[in-house]
Amino acid sequence: MSHPGRITFESLPQQIKTKFQDRTGAIGRIVFIFPNFEMTQGDRFLRFVEEIREVRCSDCTAPFYASGESTVHYEIVKMLFREGRTIVGFTLLAVLVAMLINFRSVRSTLIAFSPLAVGLVATLGWMALTGTPFNIINLAAIPIILGTADDYSIHFFERYQNLGEGVPQEAYAQVFRPILGSALTTLIGFGSLSLADIGGVRSFGFVCVIGITLCAVTTLLWFPALLAFIKKHV
């Protein structure tokens, strides 16, 4: 093995030679391109595929097209991101409409929705600070957070209105334990996903846990201060 013979194309196994042959059997018309970075780097991966997916040259009769797992994954990612924005937008609109039907007031709807909005912004900020990728799987966590954590501020504000919008402390005392208990049981369910061996599932569960936690904290700490401010100045 310290004195190997010369390796030629003909001496290679057929399963290796097949990769470099086209449908007619011609050799040398197929090129393998490998990136010099980890494919988990989303932005660089998208730019990489966009650069190699179609190559044109002055002496070529037609462009060359890239094929393989990277290009297929690229199309899936682009499609899911396009549909993901629609899904998140529809979920947000549906939550606002449901709250509007419940409170029958635009002002009350916006007030009750504000803790959820602050919690979502805090979740995105946390993801940016910790370098958590905003990939396809984590994108699915946003509608989950919207549909799960909106209950906290709705129950809080509903109780606040029933008490005459004059005693936020009493409303806080009545809803603190139910909101905390609801948040903890929800966190137990999504927290179990963060123990999965599959990285995508683990990341999804972790983002859900952070988002629901921040929304609950916002409702229990920031929302009472907002109600007191509105009572005093509005």
C-alpha cells in the first residue's frame, strides 16, 4: 500500500464512474461543486445555490444547470418561507379578529394584544442575540406561540374589565396563579420536545418554550404596568 499503482478512470469502480457520465455515457460533462462552509448556515447556503443553479458562458450553446440535494432543499426552503409568511400573517389576523369579536372594541383588542406583540418581539430579539437560526422549523413556532400565549392577556384584561377597569391589582391577584399554572403546563409539553435527539425538533421546542415564557412574563409583569399607565394618563 506504500507503493500504489497509478489510478486511472478505467480502473475506478463503476459506481464512481457513473457519477461523471451523462445519459449518453459521455464523460467530463458533469462537475461536482462543494461549498467551503457548513450547509446549516442558511444565508450562505441560499446564496451558494443561487450562484451555481444556472451557469452561462460565452462559448456555450446553452446554460448549465445545477442539480442535487442542495438545489432541491433550496426550492423547499424558498417555498416554505413564502407560505410561512402567509401562515403567520393569517394566524395574526385570525387572532386579532377573534379578540375583536370577544371585546367588541378596537381599543380593547389592541390593549389585550399588546403583551403578545411585546412577547413575540422579545422572542425574535432573543433568537437574534443567541444566534438561533430562523429556519423553516422555527418559523412554524410563531403560529404556535400566537395561538397559545394569547389566552394569558385575554383572561387578564377580561377580568380587569369585569372589575370596572379601576383595580388592576385585584385583577392581577385573581389571574396570576391561573396564568402561571397554564403557562407551566404548556411549557412542560413543549419543553419535552427540547429533549429530542433530532436537532430540528429540539430547536422548535426550545423556541416555543422561550416564546411562551416571554409572553407569560410580559403579561404578568409588563401588562399590569401598562394598565396602570392607561388608567392614570388616558
